[in-house]
Amino acid sequence: MESLDYLSRLLALPRVVVVIGLALGTHLIAITLRRVLLFVGELFVRRGAPKLRTMVFLISSTVVFTLYFLAFGAVLAEIGVPIMTYLATASVIGLAVGFGSQNIVQDVITGLTVILSDLLEINDMVEISGQTGIVKSIGMRFTVLQNSMGVLVYIPNRTLT
């Protein structure tokens, strides 16, 4: 009986090594990839293309999230959780989060539209949602104005009209 227990523990050891290897490997790849993409983004800023930097940051975040999502699924599959269960659970959670974060999604989509269509430029004087000021930054979620008092005003992109 003890030899059977020893054998089952011996067979479980490679699984632990695989799980730890997957987690560490994915994390190292994600860190390296993010650093490379952030470096590329900073090169775009130096060359006068901050909009491309924003797109690089968006792509970087998406790729890193996808890597972690796939690695977590692989780890769960390695410990015996069926992959379809993981995907179904992730889908339901994704729908719930999607419904709960409609404003954030709306901000990001409007932000991408503003960035890609050149509606606003840095240092433009604008009036947005009753706030008048100079555009200091245009991001995925917020446009930042500096009003006449020198105060930075963060305006959600969904309110841009």
C-alpha cells in the first residue's frame, strides 16, 4: 500500500514541474514582450508618432492578456480541469464583465476613433462637455484638458461631442 502511495506521489511530481514551468515561462515571455513593445512605443514617441505608441500599448496589453489566459487554461488542463469548462466559465465571466463595463468599452472605442481620425491634437484649444481648455493628452479612456486656471480636467471619451 505504501509503494502505491509513493508511486502516485512520484507521478504527480512531473505535473507540478510542468505547471511551475508553464507559469514561469509564460511570465518571462510576457515581461520580455511587454518591455520590447514598450521600447518600440517610446521609439514612436521620439519620432513624433504618439498615436502609434498608443496602438502599440493596446496591442501589448492584448497580447499579454492572451498569453496569461492561454497559460492559465493550460495549467488547469494539466491539473485535470477540462478545457471546455474553463472556456465556458471564461465566456460567462466575460459577458458579465462586458455588461458591467459598457462605459469603459465605450470610452475605449471613442478614444480609438479620436486617436485614429485626428479629431483632436495636443495643444488645441477646445470646449468639451462644458469644459474649455488646452488638450494635454488624448488617451484610450480620457482626454485631458488644462483649463484657464491651470487645473487638469479628465473628460471621459464617451462624453466627447
